Amino acid sequence: MTDKPILEVKDLSVNFYTNRRCNRALRGVSFSLDPGRILCVVGESGCGKSVTASAVLGLLPELARIEGGSITYNSDKGPIEIEKLPRMGRKMRAIRGKDIAMIFQDPMTALNPMLSVGYQINESLLEHGMAGNKRAAARQSIELLGSMGIPLPEQRVREYPHQYSGGMRQRAMIAMAMSCKPKILIADEPTTALDVTIQAQIFDLMLELREKENTAILLITHDMGVVCELADEVAVMYMGNIVENGSAAHVLAKPAHPYTKALLESIPVFGQGKNQNLEPIRGNTPDPFDRPPGCQFAPRCDYYTPDCDNGMPPQVRLSDSHFCLCRNPVLAEPALAEGGIADA
């Protein structure tokens, strides 16, 4: 593993413009991803996880704008500033799918219904030079579908998405994302439609890709069990901000932000049965067009103080690799909190 991150996102801000209104979907998001590491991004629906992934791949919709910040992919040929590339330009298309691949959340709409599944996998292999000819591409497509646990891959490779079940479509999409052995794999809820056995198989394949190709993985998930099992680093998002990030050991064992702590307290623990006391997070996420004046989590926070309404909280440095966006970090020592505060 090199000393330089393969992906660096700094102060990324994305706005959505609809009906003469502006939704600030991302507000200064920063993180880095090292080769061969797994960064898990967690948070409630609507917090900006998928928007972040789409921005990295240049797949934001037309009504979205990157208003600030940078997305740097440190390729073998040097750094590439992705936010400056045309979305459908030649350079972006050369990166998308080959160097940076994505497993989309919704398998029902991610595949083209007019083309066979095999054709769509072949197209990716041939476009990025991963197969010498159509026959070799077809052979690789069959092997990929078989590795995903799809029965009769020689037959299924000629079928269309509507002939696949939801779980099979998801596996076909994962096969397509892994086909070019990308340097960065973005997985947006990759096992949503899969049963537990296939989930384990898919995660094993992702780990194998990481070990063999040193692939960096950005995993978006709601499943904290998956986070505990796979994550090297964890980033917790809320209302377009990364409110806490750091190593998985620090964030999961000693959560500092009240939102991270509330997330962990609301999850059932296997083996404790009815004896465990689950604490749901009270309230709902704010309206993105009518946000709280200061900390976005303040209306739902058990550690709220009037000072929380005075603008966005500072970033508190808890250790060399553990940061928190909060005025009242749950477990922060006063000396660390005072010494590590920086402007957000």
C-alpha cells in the first residue's frame, strides 16, 4: 500500500436546483481512501451517501452542481481532478468502469432492458480492453456470472434483465462492476436484494478483489453488522455532512458524535434477545429546504445546548485518525477537544 491515497475528496459541496429552490445536498464533505482499504459510509436515507458516490463517478443529474471542493483520483499516470472533467467526456468514460466502478443500489433500473445481460458485460470488457475479442469477452462474462452464483450461466448470459429475478439482477450488476478489476470499487448497498448466503459470497468476492488487485472499496451501507465485519475506516454522514470519521475500531468502540452513538444504540445485538434495550433515534431528519440554524442534528440530540444553534459546529480532533463534527462530543476528553478544534 502506497503512502498516497488513491482517492481524495476535499470540502465537496453539491447543490440540487429544483423549482427555484436550492437543496444543499453535500456541505463540505472530506475523506480519503487508500489502496487496499475499505471505507464504510453509513447514515440514514437522504444523508448524501449516494450523492457522494455519484459525484466521484461524474454521474450527478443535470440539476445538480458541484459548487466547491475537489475530487482527486491519484492514478498511475498522476492525479486527475474528476470534478473538472466533462461528465460524458472521453477521459471520464475511460475512468468510469475501468479504474473506478460502481455497484448501483437499484438493480431494477441499472441494467438496460433492451440488451441482454451478457451483451452489457461484454461491452464493458471490450470498451476497456479487458478482452481481446468478442468470443473472449463472452467466455469471461459466463465465468463472471458463474462466480456470482447464478445457475446455468451459459444460458443466462443470453437472457435479458426482465428474465432475471431481483437478486440475480443485483449479482449480474456486481459481476459487471468487478469485470475490469477496478482500482476503486464503489458499492452502494450492494447486497440489498440478496439472501444471507449470497451476501456472504459477494463480500468474499469483494475481499478477494481487494487482496489480489489491491482495490480500494467505498462501501455504502445501512447494515452495521457489515461495517463491523469489513470496515477499515468508517465515515458517518448526516444531512450532507460527515459528522464523524476515523478507524473502525475507534468509531465503533468509542463513538464521539451523538448521532453515531444513537445509531449504535438503536441496533439489536445478536444473542441478547428480548433483554436488550433498543433506543430509537427520536424525531425525523429535517426538511432540506428548512434546515436548523446550527448543528443539523440538534433537534434530535440528547446533548443539545443553546450554543448548538450558533452556526455549524467545529471539527474536533480526538486522535490522529478520529474526527468529530460536534460541540459536545460524547467521549472526547476536554484536553483533546480543545487542542484539536479547527474551523469546519
